[in-house]
Amino acid sequence: MSPIVMRPIGVVRSTRAAPTDDGWDAEAARIELDTARFGPDALLGLDAFSHAEVVFLFDRVDEAGVATGARHPRGNAAWPRVGIFAQRGKDRPNRIGLTICRVLRIEGTVLHVAGLDAIDGTPVLDLKPWMAGFAPRGAVREPGWADELMRGYW
């Protein structure tokens, strides 16, 4: 397959400089759009939504450390080995992150959010409003280890 080239739409500015695992809701974060490409109208109406999906690049993950097979989430041997596509770790094949964040406010070309698990300087690839109609239909299931993993995350 041919490579895909993407250009970030903006950058994360956050109080967190290191990619530690938990406590992300305590961080202040904003997304500053690339003003050479976008004006304030690019964010127009996004503040009518309570949440937005933020697609970003884990740009500081060393490509040599990218996982392509199975492993224990967070290296915790008490949890089962699962494939990289059955977990949300940062060292994924394309290093893409996705988080649904609370929209706090918009100031010109800056989107202020809460609950963004990306560190300062992270390139943002896209933003989308979160709509309930796109939420999963039917019952949702997940293994017990996933619930344990998320206990301190937010």
C-alpha cells in the first residue's frame, strides 16, 4: 500500500509534557489551529456541542517501538495478552490517537477542551463534533481488564 501523507490542522497546548497513563481530566488543554490554513470560522458552531472527537498523532512514539502483535496492556501481566487492535495504547502501527473531549469554549482559532489525553505539542489531525447518533447502537461490552485500566484514567 502507498503511504498516506497528512498535514496537521493544529497543535495541542497542554499542562502535561510527559505521556503518563492517568489523571488526564486534571489537565488544561487547548487546540490551536494552524492560522495559515484556518480562521475562526473553521470552529464556528462547534461550541454548540458538549463534546468533540480529537484525532491526533502520537508523534513522540519511536517507530521502532511500535507494537504490531499481542501484549499485556500497560505491560500488566495480570491482564491478558491482547492484540494491538484490541487496546488503545499509544505505540500503535500508525500512532493515531482519538479522544472524545468536553468542549469548554472557543476563542478565535483556539478550542479549549477537557479530558484530552495528548501532551503539549501533539499534532492534531482532525476535529469532529461528537453526536449521539454516532454512538454505538445496542449493548456495549468490554472485558474486565479494560474497566480496571480506566479507573484512574480520567
